Amino acid sequence: MKKITALLVKKLRIQTGSGILDCKKALIETQGDIEKSVDVLRKLGRAKAKQKQSFFTSHGVIFIGANNKCTAMVELNCETDFVSKEDSFLSFGNNIIHRAITLQTNDDSSLLKTLFEEEKMYLVSKLSENIIIRRIVILHGTNITSYLHHNRIGVLVKTTSQSNQTLMKNIAMHIASSKPEYLRPDLIPSSVIEREYKIQLELAMQSNKPESIVEKIVKGRMIKFSNEKSLFGQSFVFDPQKTVGEIVIENNIDIASFVRFEVGELACK
């Protein structure tokens, strides 16, 4: 049995990133065998990681990366703002992004989470916080504009052809600020419209106004609701006298889709 020296503990800690006490315990258990100690710590790390899987994760970082074929965006969550700034956490997110833009598969999201599961579990053990690869989106093609706001809000906008980059960046910034959920009013699901209509009808009826007035009130509120929920219906933040839809038509832009991620918005869902 090797003597468990501070130097041996340090060597194992550098190699695994584990805490001093865990390293010492592993070395004692394996009688000073570094390789076996690494295995012990890996098992210990996985056990700790599983214990933390239910811990609440509302902090984190949005990562965006691109090559000449696609653009990817990832939300990586953790428990505290402190860990979200930690180098190994940021490096992990960048590794996911790098792999995301080099994958050649139709099942990008689930495959990526599987590929990085082992590394994630190790990081949970090292940082003593639950970490979740919350969501991943990969948009294929070259006509994609991205915008990242303080690493907390990320936006991707895909167009069918090349468009004015300055204007597209402004539209991406608008999406970050105004939080549209749908591209156009007509794309809002009927279930969403019906639920809102019932709410607005009930509220309008409480006014005790004639039925004809109630109908007008509900109609006006539903138009407002649809416009606020959709990108094309919103007033453009850089030119509030016009809607985004009007700006798009004036500049002959064909937006195919957009995606908006904000750190923590799905933490409670």
C-alpha cells in the first residue's frame, strides 16, 4: 500500500477535479492506486449527480454557434449564478455547441444530450450543483441571423433568402425584447385562441353592457391579443409606427421561422 501523501491527493485531484476529501477517501479505499481511485471517484460522482437531479435550476447561459451549414443554440442551466460563470461550466456549453454544428443527423437534440451525459454527470460532481442541458435547437441553412443578449437571451431567425443583415439583426433584437410566441397571428393555435376568447368574453360580460357592445369589446381585445402574441403583429421596437409585418413586406423579407431562448423560462415547467 502506498503512503497517502498530500502530493498523491493533489495529483488525483488535478486529474479528476474532485474535492480533497473525496480524493483522500478514494486513495485510502484503493490503497493508493491512482487508476482505481479514478474509477471510485467516477462512481461517487455519478451517485452525487443522481442525488442532485431534482435540484432547481433557474440560472445558466445561452450558447450560440454557427458554421457554413447550420446555426445551433443551447440553454445550459445550473442552480446558481456563480456556477454559470465558472470556466468548466462555460467550456462544457461551448463543447456542446461545437458538436451540435458538426452533427449530421435528424435527431440532433436527443443525440447530443446522450453524447454529453457522462461529461455532464462529472461536472455535476465537480461543481456540486445540478446541471441540465435544457434545450437545443439546430437550424440548417446559411440565411440565419443570431442575437445573444448578455448570454441570457438568445434568438435565431431564419429567412428563405439573403436579407439586409442590419435589419435582420434589429428584428432579432426585437424578438429578444418583445417575446413573440408565433410568427403570424394566423399561426396561433386554435386552442390558444379559444381559451383567450372565453376569458375575454367572461370579463366583458361583467361590464353589464349590451351584447352588441360586448361583442365589439371582445373582438378588439382578441385582435390585440393576437398581435401581441405574434411577431408580425407587434409594433417594431425600432419604428413603433409600423408593425414588424409591415417592415418585412416593405423590405421584401421572407422569414421562415424564429426561435427565442431565455435562461430559466422553462425551469418551472
